[in-house]
Amino acid sequence: MRFRSKPLSTIISLLLVFALTQVCIAVSLAGPESSTTGHESSPVPLRPTIAALATQGNKPISVNGEPAISGTTIVSGASIETPNGVGASVSIGSLGFLTIQPNTKLTLEFQPGGVKVTVPEGCVTLHTRAGTTGEVESIKSGSGKTDPAKDDVVASCSGSPIPEPAPAPAPARKDFFGLGTAATIALAGGIETAVILLIVLHDNNPSPSSP
């Protein structure tokens, strides 16, 4: 009986070792595959662009029909309106920033790599960083775009580019008695000549002798 039980126990031990070996092999093969599969099914999400409002003197303006002051978060697609005498600006994260003049209505849209401003009324200036395409569109007269290859700026005022300020006019010369420049010079020369003649004649005129 002892001679027969020994081979049976040996066979059972070999089967257990074989089974454990297969389990270890299966786990080692399944581990990397499961890790790779899990990584592929969970892509890293893009960071959202966050825009923040700043108003002149921290006075309220209108955002989507509600009062808003400095520090208000602006989401893409927001409608912004500034009242008389109050300007504002919107910092659009790494994309750039927008300045808004008083009495302006606009819609601001943004996403990674792009900013669009639609301006039915008023004046805005859009500054974009390199790698960002900015567009200011007027309902009345077309649109302008920035160059994504560099930091750039585009402006619109009631649908037209903001004009450069006109140079200040030269101050008017004050001519003598309202005469023109040439007449003033001639008159001044004539007066000077008359004074010289009077001095010469006075010196040459002998004083009357006493009787």
C-alpha cells in the first residue's frame, strides 16, 4: 500500500505545480494588456479656457442680460454690453485679451487656438497671442483677423477699423492787425525805415539860433 501511494502523491504534486505555473503565466500576460487597454480608454482631457471680466471702476456692465462686475467668469458664447461711460476688458487665458469701449454690444466665442468677437455696435480691440487666430466680425461691414504666427491685434469700431488720431493743427500765426504774413513783414519794414529817417533828419536839423 505504501509503495502504491507514493507515486499518486507525486503525480498530484506535479499537477499542482503545473496548474500554478499556468496561472502565473496567464497573469503576467494579462497584466500589460489590461494596463494598455485602460490607458487607451482614458484620454487626457484638454484644459478648458477660462475668461475673466474686469470693468472700469468696478462698475457693473451686462453679461447675458445680468449685471456683472470685475472677477466675473465669462463663458464662450456670452453676450456682453457696456453702458455709457463704462468700459471693460476680458482676459481670455493664454489666448489673449479683449478691450471693450463704452456703449458696445458684442458676443464673445473662444476655444483652444481661436477667439471670435461679433460686434453689432460699438468699439473693441482684440489682442491675441502667437498660436491663436483672432477674428472681429461686424454685422455692418465685414471682419478682420489676427496672424496666428505672432502676437497680433485687430480692432473694430462700429464695423470700421479704429482710425489713427488726426494730427493736431498747427497754431495760427498772429499777424499784425489780421494782415497776412507778407503784408505784416512789409508793414514792419516800412515802420522801421520811417523811424530811421526821422532820427537822421532830426540830427541834421540845426537848432534855431537865438537873436
